[in-house]
Amino acid sequence: MSTQRIVILGAGESGVGAALLAKAKGFEVFVSDKSGIAEKYEQILVENQIEYEEGKHTEEFILNAHEIIKSPGISGNVPILVEAKNRQIPIVSEIEFAARYTSAKIVAITGSNGKTTTTLLTYHLLKAAGLNVGLGGNVGESFAKQVIEDKYEYWVLEVSSFQLDDCYAFNPDIAIILNITPDHLDRYDNNFQNYVNAKFRIVQNFDKSPKDHTFIYLKDNPAIARELKRKNVAGIHLPISLSENLDNGAFFKTNLLEFYLKKEKKEAKISPDEVTLKGKHNMINVMAAVLVCLKLGIDEAILKTYFQSFPGVEHRLEEVETIGGVRYINDSKATNVDSVYYALDSFDNKIIWIAGGVDKGNDYTKIRDLVHQKVKYLICLGKDNKKLLDFFRDSVRILYQTEDIKDAVEQAQELAKPGDIILLSPACASFDLFENYEDRGRQFKKAVAKLHKLSTLKEK
């Protein structure tokens, strides 16, 4: 029998990791990237003698695959994949492929907002408590690359809708859906239900194995509540709520987070003051992480000792600097309207809001009132700001347009008064002006650091 051929589309962290795992498992491997391949990833492919191409997708090298592993950033509608589907070649994600080669317990976390924070917090708490745990998925190193050694007993994975789109047998032990609000609708035919369906693929196999599955979700979220009326998700349900008391799951009262696990006969109570993360939205993330820890047998007292050492997440409501009494906040990871709602709701001060980029089918109605209440000025950072400008023209006093982040920061500084907040919370993707949201956030911080240096020199 000839060696099976695996073709990987996309040569970033996910694709190269999948290539390494496929090579380690004895497959014939070929990597194809329609764009250029970053030097560090090209070097890895060369060192491991993995064949590749860049700048094109050559049909004869791709369509002879037994299976294609697709990087999440590639739409399933690109011509080469449409033809692969016509030829009935299986197309899977790195997550699906890698999960075949580990018997570790998997905690998988998805949602429109809060995925990274919840994933990193869960990982931090489990690791600090002494569990042999790995971190992967949409954050950190490639899951597939790490599975080559398969040295962990637990995995905490951040999983995006794009990754779930190409999952079929993936079956985590604990699945979390933090929330579902409109996002990435440009990839889902502008149909919100298609996006909801993608998120719920995280629990699609709960009824197909004897595992002790646990499903953690935000009960208050309308899309999740609607979907749970339509389908019966197997396993133990541990809902989370900000609005009602629950006798199984977790809820947040004004000054207390309460947790109840009926099956394990466990309960816990944690004050928000014991947690470094602030804001109501972060209480959802904290409740999800703590439920996982309690489910896996970690004691409440131990958890409390590790909360204070959690550093938070870069580019998510990240305090950058205070200059002349004005706070600069980097929320570049806020690439949808729901994230911006949480950001605006986190502050009582007046805000100069820097927003804009590539609109993903946004509906700004949800934040109209908050913007009217809290935002003094809107600075639009992007190549096409018409939708933002038109929608908020009557809500803020001054609207400014720019394609230069340094200009945006300088304009914000001129408009700000002591006590104000300058908030980069774009509500949009970054690809018009930046490599990604991380690049946008780092350039914002660099511009702020320059302002801080100039202000320090002036004081001297």
C-alpha cells in the first residue's frame, strides 16, 4: 500500500505545525501557500525536508491528496478547495487532524468574544495548580506541532469558528461557548445562523462517545439560548449567568461569583476583588475558567492563590500608559461590535475612541447609546470609514479620519483632557493597514510610547 499524501494549504503557524505532525506520522507531505511564506516557517520546512510551494496553488500537486488540511484563514470557497470538494477529497482543520493523535483530555473554548482571555486564564490556573497541561489552537504554538511529542495529560484549546468549520470527529471533553454575536459574517454568506452553526460544531459529537462530556455556556446569550431550544446537546450542562441565580453552574451577583456543581457536590464563592480581570464581561470568562478547574478537581482555595498572578491578555483592554492624566488603552483585539460594547461599558470616564478598519458586516446599533453617552470624539483609522462616519455622525462632536496610527494617537492627545481615556477599540479587522490586530496594537503602543517620551522630555 502506497504512503498516503497529505496536502496542507497555508504555511503559517497552523499549517507548518500540521505539516510537521503529518511528516512525523509517516505521511507524504506537501505544503502550498498562495502568498509568500515567512522566512522562519520556510526554514522549518527546509530543515524537515518537507516539499512546498509559495505564491501559487498548483492543481497537480494538490488534487492528488488523500486529505487536505486547510489553514483557518483560507475561505472554503477558493477555487482549489471547491475543486477538491468536487473530487471528494476530505478537507479538515489542523485541530481535527491533531486531535487524532492525542488521548489527553481536551478543554475547547470558543465564542465571539473572550476566547483568548478565557483560554489563557484556564491554562494559567490549571498549570499553576500542578496539572500537566498544554496550550494551543488559536493561541500560542501550533496544537499539531506540540502533539508530535504528546507529553500533556490535558489540553486547553482556543478554537475559532473557522477552525470548527473543518472539524468532523473532534470531540473535546469540556466544551465552552462563551457567547455568539454577529462576527465574520462576510465568511458566512452574511447569514448569522451559519455562524451559529459553526460555533455549535464544538459539541456536535458529544452524543457519539462514552466520555463524561461537559458543556459550559452563557445562558443569557440569545443566540445560544435559541439554539439550545432547537437541539439537544448531550453531556452535563453547566450554564453561566449574569442575570439569574443558578443551582447548577455559575452566576455573578453584585459582589460575588458563585459556583455550583451538582454532580460533584461542589460549591465555591469568589469575590471579584480576588481576580485581576475587571469588568462584567470578564466575569463571564472567569466563571467559565473556574468551572473547568472545579470540574477537574482543583480546590477553590488553591484557585484563589493563583488569580492574582494572571497577567491579562495583550491587546485586550490593555493599559498602555497614562500621559498628562489621560489613560491610553489598547483594545486592538476588539474586532467586532460586541467587543467594543464591553470596552465602552468598562469605563466611566469620557472616551476618545479610535475605531475602523475592514468592516465585517457590522451592525453598530448595539453600541449607539453607549457611544452617545461616553464618547467625546471618534477618530476613524482605516481606508474606508464611510459606514462608521455615517452611523455615528450625530452621536459624537468631532469625527476625524486618518490612515496613519501615529496621526490618530496625536489627534487623540490634542483632543483629550485630564481624566479622559483614549481607547483603541476598532470593531473591525485590521488588514487594510496592518498585518493583523497584534501589529495594529503594537503600533498603537509604539505611538503612545513616543508621546510619553516627548512629554517626559518637556517636563525636564
